Amino acid sequence: MFQEALATVETNTQVPFIAPAFNAAAISTASTSAFPQQPLSSKSRPLENEERKRMMCYVAPSNVDAKQEEMSPYSLLTVRILKLRNAHQTDFLSQSDCYVSLWLPTASDEKFHTKTIKNCRNPVWNESFYFRIQRQVKNILEITVSDDDIIRDDDHAIVLFDVAKIPLGERVFTTFPLNPQTREGLEVEFVLESIWDPPETLLTNGAIVCREAACLEVHLDCRIKKKHFSENELTFTVRGSFEETQRLSVGCDSCSPCFHYAKYKQPSLDVVLIKKRRLPTLCACMSCGVRRSRNIPLTLSLNSLPSEQVVVGEHRKFDLHLKVKKCQEDIDVRLGFDLCAQEQDFIRKRKKVVAAALKDILQLEEDLQDDEVPVVAIMTTGGGTRALTAMYAHLLSVQELNILDCVSYITGLSGTTWTMSDLYADPDWSQKDLKETLKDARKHVLKNKFLTCFAPDRLKYYLKELCQRKQEGHQMSFTDLWGLIIEAMFHEKEDCHKLTDQQLALNQGQNPLPIYLSLNVKDKISDQDFREWVEFTPYEVGFPKYGAYIHTEDFGSEFFMGRLMKKVPESRICFLEGIWSSVFSLNLMDAWYLSVQSEDFWHKWTRDKITDIDDETIFPARPNELDTRVVCPADSFSDIFRDVAMSRPAASEIPNFLKGFQMNNNYLESEFSKWKDCELDTQPNHLTAAADYLILIDTAFAFATSYPPLMRPERKVDVILHFNYSSGSQTVPLKEASKYFAKQGIPFPTKVPDDEETPHLKECYIVGDKESPETPIVIFFPLVNDTFRDYKAPGVKRSPSEMAEGEVDVASSCGPYYINNLSYSEEDFDKLVNLSYYNVQNNKDLILQALRTAVERKKQRNKELLGKPPSGGGMCMPDREGTQHLADCPALRNVKSNSYESC
């Protein structure tokens, strides 16, 4: 057996190749039966008899201590597909040609199949499949019943089964009802046995898990003259590894392929020697001889190789030196739901600035203590050039009221990210007069965008930049060109500014911290059915949902199992603006939803039918288990319809830094549940960690506000100034946010203005101040023209000659400020700026009232905490960032939480 044979392998052990075809069937001292020479067919069993024996040798032997066996987090899952009753007939003239496939991605990348039984209504297979599973991750087995067709196989039904339902050490027989009306059912038998294996180190934050990775180094040592053998080529493949396939010329001694792979997936190394020979030719030029290739395959199980030792495989013309190394335990993805160290340090510094500003504007007699300083944020919506222009004016007005120094966060999406990116190019922007900044923005908004963006010199510049970006290794998309166009619209020359450069604007706490919001979606799935918030700060980029973040400068680089594998240069800020405000990522489904606020019509034709199965009589309910479900895929016509309606040809595809992670078995009990808001959240096999790329779009298409980053409980935001720049209804974005956070169980004001109840909107509303202390106070500024019509400044009425200046049409969808208008006239720009500036100035008292209420809340909360005895036997037990929820379980002695210290 493998382990017995390899126990005697020493460093640099030489092992002769002995297969007759390639003379290379065994690169280790294991028996040749361990390496199948015949590749598995596309519809075959996952493990042949020899492999079954190899796995069974891991089953805990009788002399293993019972307690040690119980602690093992590994199991051998045996799935026996018995038969199908009353199979659904998909062919017109005959019964279906059925086969069953099994996919368990937490154990193997491969899909395994039964044999196909032709023209049978009640096919019987009685075939067994084996999977080695880690019980600390969420293992969802997908069992698919398909009809074998010549052109394309039809998936009839997919059973999603949580392996955690199976009691350890028991044999369970069940029938999955695929169609209760026709009494169609699939009979399956499960056995879950405990196996003993060396412990695996897991890194987890309770939501996602990073498992052990290994690295295979391959070195070729050629023993004959290269000129006689250099045309031959070796192809190395490790399926599921980061590198996947690498080719090596036999005459190249200096080349050493390296593969990074997941140890748990029972990986194998496939080696193919391609021998090239010349054939005779009728051409007078003998060099034109046709080359004939001969491929000779070899498969080697990597788990059979000893760790940290060199194994040598001998061929008559070359040697292969193989060495398996354990990858470093530290990973480059921060796992944790708390704020990174840099942001926490920023907040400590910013609180001193905020405390001094609040004392001044609220005329407080005493200095505020750190825990009495409320966290104030500015939240903005999208709106193109309208949003860019009005935000400059709002910030100028807030600055002149001395309120800007009270703000700790500014969030933006779509058009407001253009304003934020421009402001933070200056490390001291909030300490300078914003009138000068506004004048510069005015110049760019007034200019002719077509002549500016599509001049011949600009087109040459675009081509040069895109070629350079391609050479640097970035994934190219249309949003890269859009980012360059944005740069041309609002800058005179190349903007070399990067997002990490904005750290200079935060190092002394001198400005609020900017947070840019984007949305991760999936191809051919509606963004109402699947969407995940992705936040960008000068420190980190990441998912609040998964508690996973990377350094901002690493965004766009390639990761595998939490490790940075391929570093690319950090993108300039304009390319990020292209992602944050990509109007070209809109698809037909988005357009339909924006028009009618409903997807019922589309769902009827595009959604898979999902049915829950009640199997509690066979599998008693346990905590954290997912319901067993049957998915009936849409038909071919619906697939075509879905392809057309949901295609995003211009969306940004960014290498997924969560690639290779898995979901924790208890992920629904973690902070993940706060952001669980779509159907796929209960299908862990199809969440983001399983994707190669992130598909990032403009958030405004699915959610008009940038509230989500501020609603993270770790940021503890007390007051939010909501500046609305959306077109159409001014109250819908706030109502949408209120409904969403109520559904998620996140404190947020529930009583908000409504167009139907208050058709004549005022300039400012305060909501949430009468609700629970945990609810943030929202100061809502809709973009309306109310008293500005009659007043040019607070308390100063307009003269008859000035009344025209008060006529600002911000409500009409066809007015001068509609979303597609990228250039304004001087008059329209000045009117929008004056209106936005006035609305804040005219409601200074309401803003101060909200800030005063927030300070009083903080003081009252401190009094309550001081009067409350500490829990835990008089000892304070603060939560630790990234703590594993099951840390007390003996089986998790090797489970670690991860967070990097410098973000």
C-alpha cells in the first residue's frame, strides 16, 4: 500500500520508471496498481477498487484510541445509487436514457457518474461512490438525474443534500421524491464512517474556511545530449491546482514547474511525454518534414509522495525530481469581521478631531470622552454628473457650518465616487477652502465631453494605456476603457493617483475615511437573486458578508486558497472609477427591474424551480443543517431567454481572491447571516468562493444607496447625513434601505418619509431619533427645490428680478440634470450648486439637533453600562476578532483564526 511503501523512501531516493509504454508507471516505491494507466471515462466511478482499498486503509484501526477516533474531523462517505422509479420521459418516442452524477466539491473537483441505462423507465444501477470529507466544512452533495442525449444531456432534477444529516457510523436508506405527482423517486443509500488521518490545520473566521495547501516542485534532469532530445516535450497537469497545466521542453534543465494544490482533494499529477518524430516528405526541402507526435500518459497520486523529501523517478534519458512541500500557514487574505488595524487606528485619531469640533459647534462645557464621541457619516447615492456636482456643493456647505470635522466616514457609489476620488488626491482637502475645488470641477463639467474624450490624441492614449495594462497582467474589460474616459472628462492630464495614496489623507485623522461601494454578481443570474457588497477603502478591499479582506494594492492580483500567487501592479484610480460607475454592466433584467420594480415576469421564464423535501422522519433536524432540496433546471428555451436577458458583456471580471475557500459548517450562525439575503446563500457550492472571477457592477442598478458599509456593527455609526442624488422618487432609496435592513435584522429607522403620504417633500428630515438607541439617526436631504424658490439664503427673500434664479428643475426626468447628461451649461451648474448649498445651510438647526441627540445617547449608554454589573463572574470578556465559533470542540485543536496585522 502507499503509506507502507513510502515509509521507507529516503531523501533523493532513486526509483526506476518501470511502465512498459513510457517506462514510467511509478515515480515512487508504491506498486504500479496505484497509478491507473487508463483515464477515467466521463461517466465512470470516482474510485476504482484499488483506490477504494487505499481510502479504507485510513479507516480508524481497532487499536486506535476511541477518543482519538471521535476527535478525527474526517469521514469516509459511501453513496450507493440504487435505482430510479418512474423516470421522467423526455424523449418523444422512447423512455429516457438515464444516468446519475454526483458532485461534492469540498472533496473533489470531479463529477462522477453512473453508467447510462438505455430506454428504461425504472433503471437500476446499484453503484457505489466514495468521498473523503472534512466535517468542519459545509458538505453539500449534488445528485443529478440526467438524460443522455447525442447533442446535449438534459439535467432533469438536482438533489441538494447536506451530508451533515447522516449520523456517523450508521447506514441510512432514503428515497428522494423528484416529482410527487408522477411518484418519481431516486433511491439512495448513505454510510458515513469515521476515518483516522493526520490532523489538518484550518484557518477560519466562522464563515469561510481556508484548508491546507501543498506545493509540488518538479525538476527535470536530462542525461543525454539536448540536441538529440530537445524537441520532446513533457506536459504536467495537476487538476484543481492554481497552475493547472505546465509544459516543459525535455532539453531545458533550468525549468522547474511548480504546482500549488489543495491536499484534501486527493490530487494526482498527470505527466504526458510527447515524442516528436520526422516523417519522409516529397518536398525537396527536407526540413519541411511533417512531425508526428506520440503521447504517453502517466498518472501519479500526490498523496503517495512523502512530504519535504525529494523522490527521483528514473527514465533512460532523464530523471524527474519531485518534492512536496507544505505551503506557509500564514495567508494573504485577512479573515475577520472586525475592522482592520489601520482603520481602528484612524478612528482613534479621528475621534480627537470630532470631539473638538462637537464641543465647538454644540457649545459644550466639557470635553467629550472617547466613548462619548458619536460616529458621524455622510452617505451618498448615485446620479452621474448630477451627483458629482451636488456633492461638491453639499460638502462645501457642511464645511462652512464646521460640521465636516464631525464626520468620520464618507461612502459613495457611481457618480459620487468621482467626487470622492478627486477630493482625496489632496491629503488635506477638508482643511482647505472647497470653493477652489468647486471651481475646478465646474470647468470640467462645462466642457464638451465628446470633443475632449474622443480627440485623436486621446484615442492613442487609450490604446497605449490599455496595452500597458494588458502587459502588466490585468484582466481586460470594457470598464477599463470607461475608466479612461472618466479620467478624460474630469482631468486635464493623466491622473497617476491610486487608492492606496489616499492613506496620506488619513494618517493624522485629518479627513473622513472614504468607502467606495461596488456589487458582486453572477453571470446569468439576476442581481436581485444574487448580490454581495464589496467595499473599497484606502486600506482594504473585501466582503463584509464573508469577513474576508485583502490589501488594497493587491486588488486585481491572483489568489489561491488565501495565498497571493500572481502579483500585478496596483491599478490607477480611474480604472476603479470605471468599475464603481459602470453604466455598461446593465443588462435587460436590470433595465426591466428599474422600470417596473418587479421581476415576476422574468422569474417565470428564467428561474429554476426549487422544492424543499421534508426528510425529518429519516434525518432528524440538527442545528446548522440545510434543508434537502430538489432543483428542476429550466428548459432549453428558458436557457436561451436567460442568456439574452442576463448577459453582461461589459461587466468587470476581476480575479477572485476568495478562490479555493470553503464555507464553514456553521457559517449560517456567523456574521454571514447578517448579509444573507438571496437564494444562493443556502447553496454553498455556488457562492463566491467557487468562482474564478468576481463580476463587479455599479451598485446603483440594484441598490440606490451606499448604506451597507455603514451598517456593519463594527463601525458603530450613530448619525448619517443622507444626501440623495437619485432621479425619480426622492424617498424610494431611503424606503428601500429601511425595508432591506429590517429584513436583515440590522437596526435602521423604520418610519421614513413617503412620496404618497407627503407629496410635497421638505428639504430635510430627521428619522430614527425616536427609535431604539441602537438605531442610527438619519438626517435625510432629498434633492428638492422647496424654499429655495423664494429665498436666496436662509432668511433672505429673493427680489422679483432674482426669482428666475430660484427655478431649478431637479425633478423632471427630461430636465437638464437627467442621468445621461454629462455636461451642463454655466447657468444649470450654478443653479444646482446654489440649491444644494442652500438646502444644507437652511437646515443647520436640524443637523445640530441630531448631533446633540447622538451625544446624549452616548452619555446615557455609558451611564447604563457603569450601573450594570459585569457578566462572566465579574470579568469582562471582550470578543476577539476572528474567533472560531467551535473553538471548544476537541476536533478543532488545529483550527486557527487569521488576521494580518498590517492591512
